Amino acid sequence: MPDYDVICFGSGAECLEAIQQVQPDASLLIRRMPEYEDKAGRYRDYLASLMNGVETRMQSLKAEMSLRTRQESLVSSALSDTHIALDETLQGI
């Protein structure tokens, strides 16, 4: 189950107002959506697939950032431990 919501607005102004409150990870604004329901429905289906791809990439980027942060933390910790060990070694000499 995706962890996102799809919200449709009747106008760009409504969408922009909502974005300020919701602050989504991704948004898609369609200008001149077809008025014919069958064509608009096909567009919505295509755009839903597109946004699924966007969501997958966003999750991948968040996981990458989390991993990088963890790696940086481990490197920092290892450097700190090494510095302490060197200080103790030099004091023992």
C-alpha cells in the first residue's frame, strides 16, 4: 500500500494553496486537462503510473540519504575512537 495521497483540485490556485499547507514530496499540476471524461480518465491513469515511478524514486533517494548519514556517522565514530586510542598510546610512551 503506497504511503501517499492523491488529491485533485479544480484549479491551479487551489492546488498551490493546498501545497503550502501539505508540503508534499512531489506534486503534479496539469494545465488544460481534457474535458471529455474518457480522455481525462486515461490521462489520470497515465499520470498515476508516472507518480508511482516518482514515489519509488523518492523512496530510493530517502533510503540513500539515510544510508549515507549512517555511513558518515560510523566514519566519524571510528575516527574519534582512533584519535582517543592514539592519544592514550602517546601518553603511555
